Amino acid sequence: MMQSRRTLNGWLAALALLTVTGMGSSAEAGPWRRHRRRVRRRIRRRAFWRAVGVRPVLVVPLAVAVGWELALDNRVVVVKEVREKEVVVTDSDGKTETLEIAKEDSPDNTQELEGSEI
């Protein structure tokens, strides 16, 4: 009697271990399945220069926000601060600059590009 009870408890423990680790069922079952890491990317939009009077201003989308990337002529900058008529950006070298902006949606700057990974 004692031997059969030990055997039964051993089998039940093995079955419980297989069920918890997910080896006894499909790979999707159980809370311990592996998740593929989601890749998050920044929003990148094109920006272009326009002369307003004698001063050049950068035309950006209406919904420009901190953290967005703006693709300028031959470089990409990250928006650090948005003001009423200015935007503070940082380029890949870490140089910070303030640019005058005009907010306007156009077919060029509303198209979302593939940004860098966060």
C-alpha cells in the first residue's frame, strides 16, 4: 500500500510539473510562454524649408510633438521642445538648435516614414 501511494504521488508531481512548464501541452498554453519583443519606432516626418518674407522657416506638420524625428535636407533631427513659433531639435551629434517653424499639413509632411528604434 505504501509503495503504490508513493508511486501515485510521484506521477502526480511529474504531471503537475509538466503542466506548469508547458511541456505537456502546446507551446501557446500557460502563462510562461515567451513573448516576442515589440519594436517601437519613433514617428518620422519630412520637413522642408520655405521663405516667409526674407527669413527661411521650417514647415512641419500641425501635430508635431516632442520625440518625433524630422527629416530635413540631408539629416534627421529629434524634436526636444515645441514652442509657438519655434522648435528645439537635437541632431545625431548631440548639437541642439532652435529653428523657426510654420505648422502646416501638406502631402509631403503628413506621410509617415520609418523612424529609428526607441
